Amino acid sequence: METVKVLSYAKVNLTLDITGRTENFHLLDSLVVTVGLYDKIVAKRRKDSLISVTMRGLGSDRLLPEENNAVRAGERFVEAFKTQGADITVYKNIPMGAGLGGSSADAAGVINALAKLYKIGDDPKLKSLADECGSDTGYMLRGGLARLRGRGEEVDFIPDTPDMHFLLLCPKSGVSTAECYRTYDKLSRTDKAGRTERCLNAFYGMGMSEAARLFGNDLYESATALNPDAGEAVKILKSFSPLGAGMTGSGSAAFALFETRELCDWAKSRYRGKFRVYVTDAVYPVAQKKRYSNPYSIEGE
């Protein structure tokens, strides 16, 4: 196999609680799910050990290599597994600076692509490598519905796979994650402690429709202080009376959960604003013989 293609999915934070911090990182508790908005990763085998990454789409070509998680993931993979390198192309479709996990998705996608290209099946080592590349990158190797804790590296997958239909609004201007957390530390906030725990209890007790009432994000105030469009997107989505709505990650994208795909399409048809709009569904891994196959892989060429 000389070429591998994989899909790398976005994620939505249904809840996000800040539970504390270490010297260098904030600690979180978050209910997340992957959705059918993805970047495509193409990796071609090289004869040497170099990693070359080309970004295409959404202005990603302006991203400096030293700031690119896809580059970091590829280089660390080669170092960890002593493989040859690869020429990698990332076709961007996940909006950047939106809180949809595009950077982590690309790092996870590169690791998944190289693992398939070089037939590496060491799942714990791949997860450890992914955790080094970003707080939620280990989770995004597989995706699905999960609870993330700590810096995002503590992943508890939830076996239930409810149908979930989302309308996403993405302002053109994003929010810097680092700046959002710095602003969070400065603001007087109204965090709702234990939101993720309560949301999960409602989900297990009454289903996602009831849990959706508890969606929320501790970074909302700081994100909207940096970019008012993040708050505007949430307000617009709530006006369509979804089951629940909120901001994902550190913004600026917002999501609304509806009972059906048809209601998502209806809300999209009524929206007349300036934000990018997407209708998408939750994406889950496929269980086979008590193991999870990689939902991101396309057949190699």
C-alpha cells in the first residue's frame, strides 16, 4: 500500500465544565460527540523519514509548519515507530478557530493514516502519541460519544449511539483557544458546576431529548467577550426552538440539536444571516467482534 486516505471528523462539545487547573493547563469535564463534518487526509509513502504536509482549503495554506498539529503528529509518529516518512495532504473542510476540533482532528487523522500506511496496530501507543499532540486528539483517533476529563486525555466512551441531528452556525471570525482561556481566568463568571454529570444522568435516565436541556459551556462568556458573533450564533439557533443549543469548544461555532434531520433542514431554510451553516449528524465507530474498526478509513489506493 503506497497511498492511504482517511476522513477526520469534527467534534461538538455538548457540555464543557472547567473543573480546575494545573500549572500549565485547565482541567475540564465535557460530553462530546463526533459529527459528519470532516477533513480528508491523504498520505503517500516516502523512501526517507521526512514528513511533508500540504494544507488545502479555508486559508489553511497560511498555517505555519511549526504551528501545524498535522506536522507535529507526523513527525512524532515517525520518531515513535521508526517508520519511513510520508507526503501528506490535508483537505480542510472543518472551519478553523471554531471550536470544532479541526486541528486535533487533523493530528488524529495523520496518525490514523500513517498507522494504516505502515500497519501499526499498537492502540495504547497510538493513543499516547495522540495525547502528546493535543488535549482531545486521543479521543479523536476513534470518535463517537464520550466523556472527556482532565486535559481531555481521560476518555470514557459511552456505548449508546443515539441519533443526533445538528444545525451548526460558524462565524467567519474565530476565537483563539489560548486567549479564550486567559480571558476565562480574568472574568467574573457564573459557571454551573457539575453540568456534565447532570447531563449524563438525564441522558441515562430519560434520553438525549431531556439531557439537551442541560447543554452549556463554561467558556461561553469569555468567548463572547472576544468575539460577540459567538454569542449571536447561539441566540439565533435558540430562536428555532431546538432540543438544546450551545457553543462548542472555545467558539466561535454554535450548534443546535433537533429531533429530526427534517427540522434541521427547516431551520436552515429559515436562516438568512451571514454565518456559514451546516446540517450534520452524529458519527459513531462501528463495533465488530467487540472491537472498534476505524470509521475514518477509506480504502487505500
